[in-house]
Amino acid sequence: MKVLNDSILQGMNMQGTMIVQRDKTDAFQKQLELAAAKQEDAALKEACQQFEAYFIQQMWKEMRSTLSDDGLIPKNRGEEIFQEMLDAEYSKKSSEGQGIGIAQTLYRQLSKRNNQIL
């Protein structure tokens, strides 16, 4: 019975994670469209920086998924949530300033495209 409950909880956890990721993607898309419509460079830079932070967060998540879960003390759901939140903060901090270059490249490409549309 415990195995069945664990598999149900894992399925619900995956659905929740997918919903959060879809919401973040939708929020980025809306902010990008708003910046393009208003031709606001600051909003476009912010949207690009948020995308870079999201990309880094997904990279952290995938890197952590390659690690084995076996250890002396098994991880519980609270620890997983904390780790996800910590990775989100790491990704925000690493995308500030120069970041890894995705935000700057994306900004250059999008600002060129916006100027060509006008």
C-alpha cells in the first residue's frame, strides 16, 4: 500500500512541477510581448535576464537528477522543495550582472528584431 501511495504522490509532484514550469514560461512570454509592444529596453532586458535565470535553474535541476538518491538518510519532500527554492535563488543570483551570456545575446537578437519591425 505504501508503494502505491508513493507513486501517487510522485505523480502529483510531477504534475505540480509541470504546472509551475508552464506558468513561468507563460509569464516570461507575456513580459516579452509587453516589452516588444511598448519598445521598453528595460523591460526587454529584465525579460531576458529572467529567461537566463530560468534556463540556469533548469540546468541545475537536470544536473541534480543525474545524482543517485541513495544515501544514509533518504530525502523527504521538504528537503526537495528547499533544494528547488535554493536552486532558484542560485540561478537568479548567477544571472545578475554578466551572468553566463544568454541574456545579453537574447537581448541583442530581440532588440534587432524589434528595430527591424518598426
